[in-house]
Amino acid sequence: MTTKNPSAKISSAKISPKLSRRSFVVGSAAAGGGLALGFHLPLGSASAQQSAAGAEVNAWVVIKPDDTTIIRIARTEMGQGTRSGLAQLVAEELRCDWNKVTTDSITPGQNLSRKRVWGEMGTGGSRGIRTSEDYVRRGGAAARMMLLQAAADQWKVPVAELAVSEGVTTHAASKRSTSFGKLAAAAAKVTPPDPKTIKLRDPKEWTIAGKPLKRLDTADKLNGSKVFAIDLKLPGMLCAAIKACPVYGGTVKSYDEAKVAKMPGVRGVVKVKDNAVAVVADTWWRAKIALDALPIEWDEGAGAKASDATIAAHLVDGFSAATDNGNRSNGDAVKAIAEAPKKVEAVYSTPFLAHATMEPMNCTAKISATKAEAWVPSQNAEASLAALSEASGLPLDKCEVYRPDIGGGFGRRGGTQDYVHQAVAIAKNFPTFR
């Protein structure tokens, strides 16, 4: 089952008819756990073997026989360049050939199964780079040291006599050299160094990190081949369009399913919690058309009395309030202004605006008795995984979230996982897509 806004797969926001055949789902909370600093928790016995898929040197670096370097990324790419930035940091310490670098996004299920070796997966503001910069660099440096040790073991020379540049390891005394691709399988068996003992490169020596190189996430956006979550199509997938009460805090009073039940492609109408209604159909457009035709009566609640004027007045009152109910403790602005020898006053205001993403909120959910999967454009894949588990009723190890690049985040796709909860709730009612 897939959703999107407001009449597409299963979703909770409105979208233009031009965005047909898209998807949506909603959820909450994040999975806990600590950061494992070993960089070397194995995926399985075959993961270290050399193959066309490459050898995993450590959690961050996989190298193929043709010297292609795959750098694993835990953070979300949403147009801000985090994927390329993190790859550059790892590549800088690894000292591989940037022209042979590609990336792979790990899933929260993989992260959880490996004791969160990749750390937390939230991406907001500058956190993608700022909070993971140190340990991803150490991951790249550790992989380089393991590759050098593999070469030293092979040539029976001291590691200190080896040099590495652009993915090629050289022993000057014997004039021997070899590529990362030829060392990767052996390097995967080397005991990894303690990350805390690794000396990172001085930024003054950087040739990859922080340099204006071509980003890794733009080519398919320019040629139109990029598949965002809202573009996802799966065999047998149904689509849902969802409409929430137009007033925050309001609820569904009633709706007349009979009015749309016989419309083309319609499979059913679902009340989602107490505040939304979704129509499910074989295509997003048919779901949207039926949702538009569905008579819904809302109980708008106390929020119906709010207006731009009341919200503006509330904000103004907050400026002059004698107390902030303990929310802030850094100084007393009211007192400082009152005692100031000179006062300069100006009033600026802006209307209450929607914090809207370019890609409408969406998610696709596939639920069975033993497995729950979701394709979610999430800024926090671990939060999406936790939401999927909560909404489906299945344990975390029976759930998985796949996270395509997302079309804008702005925080809306982070901690608030309502769209995952909604999509799963709707999908449970339609067992044909399982």
C-alpha cells in the first residue's frame, strides 16, 4: 500500500493532480542504542570475501576488484550535499581515487542489526556533516590502515615503508605497487585499529574533503532518471489519498462512503485515527477524484476559533509577558528593556506560513503477518523504523525502511512520523498488496 498527498497512495498532505501515481505513509519515535566504534561489525561470513560486489574493508568502505570504492552513508540526502560531503571526508582519509567513488545508503534495519555501527541517522540543519565528521573520517582512515597492512603482509615489508595515493599503494624500495581493488579481500581480514588511536589528516593537506568537486547526487536529477519515494511503483500496489480535518485538533464527524464506492478503481474508504479519511484506489488519480467527491463532515473543535489575528495577538502578548513559564532562563529581556537608558523600537511581522516540502509527504507500506516494509523520504530513518514497528505491531527486527533521496526536508520529515503511521494504518485494511 502506498500513500501520498492528498489523493494518492496513502498520505496526509495535499498534492497537485500533476503529481499522479505517488505514495505516502506516517509514523513516530526513534530507536535507541549506542554507537559502536569498531567499524568492523560483519554483515555475514561472505561479506569479507572478494567478489564482483566488492569486499567490505569495514562498515564504511567496500572496494570492488575494479577499484571502485563504495562509501556507505547513514545520513539523508535532500539537496544539501550531505552525501557528497560525507563521501569526501571518508575518501580523504582513505586516500582513494575520487573518480572511482560511489555511495550506498544503509538502512536503519542494517544499522540496528550491527549495533548501530553507523551511529544515529538523523539529518537536520548541518548535523549530517557536523555531528558525524569525526567518526566517518576515522572509518576512512581505519580502512586505509587495513589496506596498507594487507600490502605489508603480502610483500613482507614494514607498513612504515609504504605510501598510498589515489587508491594505489607503493613500496618505493622494491618499486612495487598495487591497487586497493587487489588488496581489499585481504584487508577485510586484518584486525582493525582502535579508532581512538588514529591520527587524522591535517585539513591543510586535504585534496578531496572541502574541495569544489562534482557532487555525486545531481546527475540523475538533471536527466530526470531520479526515483524519489513519491515515484515508487511496486507490483500490485494500491494508492491512497488522504484528507485530514482542516483545523488542527479537529476530528471526523461522519462521511458517506456509499457516494464513492462505485467510482472507477475505488477499493474502499478508511477512517485514519480520529482526524482523517483516506480513499484507496488502483491509481492515485482515481483515489484523489473519489476523495474530492466524498462527503465528509468535520468537528473542527476549539481550534476553529483561531485566525491570523488571534495568532498574531498571541505572539505579541508573548513579547511583553512577565514570565515565559520557565521555558527560558538566559536573562530577563523585559527588565533589561525597561531599565535601558535608550530604547529603539521597531515592529516586524510575518504571516503564519506552511513549512512545505517540494516533494509532498509520502510513504509506501507493505505489511504482512511477519514483515513490515516502508519506503520513506525520511530525515530520520531510525525514527521511521520505530514508527513502522509501532504502527504495524511487529518487532523492530521484522521491520525495514528504505530511504530514497528526498525532495526537500525542512525538518518536517524528521521527528514527526505521522505519515508512516497513517500509511500503515491504511495498508492493514488492504491485504491484497502484501
